[in-house]
Amino acid sequence: MIRRIVFGLLLAVNLFVLGTSLTPQSVSAASADACTTDGSADNFLSFPPWYRYLEPEWDGTECKISFDFTKPADYSAILLAILEIILRVGGIVAVVGIVYGGFQYITSVGEPDKAASGRTTIINSLVGMFIAMLASVIVRLIGRTL
């Protein structure tokens, strides 16, 4: 019963994340309104840039990110962005763990110990992926409110 609830919750969260990541990004001309660090369409594997939560400045022609060494808020913003990158890497590692556990399970060929080990690896990877996704959402919410 609890496994079904956990599985349903993980499936719902994954579908939500997949749905939000596949929505098209709006494209606009270079202007002061478009001067944001929120877009991630240009990033590798949609990892956020390290300067994601810093306030950009419009100088009339382009968007510039400035880092002030005297503001502690800039340090926390950069640390939150780096933490978000690390959590996304953790999610990718969890997917690799699921694939590895599936390979263990498939190649167990009637050995119950190997099959149990594969199932355990898959379950642990799913829990790890859920924790990484939830933590990434929390970090993103905190970063936006700074």
C-alpha cells in the first residue's frame, strides 16, 4: 500500500517536472524587460547558470551581471545557484542508478539475491531522485525570494 502511494507520488512529481520542462520558452528582443537571469534555454542540459539569482543590470545595450564583494546576499545567491546545480547532477546520478539497478535485475537470471539487490538499487535511486527534485524546487523558491 505504501509502495503504491510512494510510486504514485513519484510518478506525479516526475510528470509535473517533465511537463514544465517541455513548455516552450518565450523569445523576445533585447530590451530592459528581457534583462533576466531566469531563462535556461541556452544552458547545457538546462543547468542554471551560477549567476542565476543575481540581479542583472541594463546598461542601454545589453544585460550585465555584476557581483559586489561587499554584499553578503550576492554570496548566498551564488551558493544557492551552485547548490541547485549539484542537486540536478544528483538527479542525473539517480537516473543512472535506476538504469544500473534495472540492469542488475534483468541479469539476475533466477538468482534471488541479485534480483533483490537490483530492486533495492532501483528503489533507493527513486527515493534519491525524489529528494533531489524536491530539494531543487525548495532551493529555487528560496533563490527567487532573495
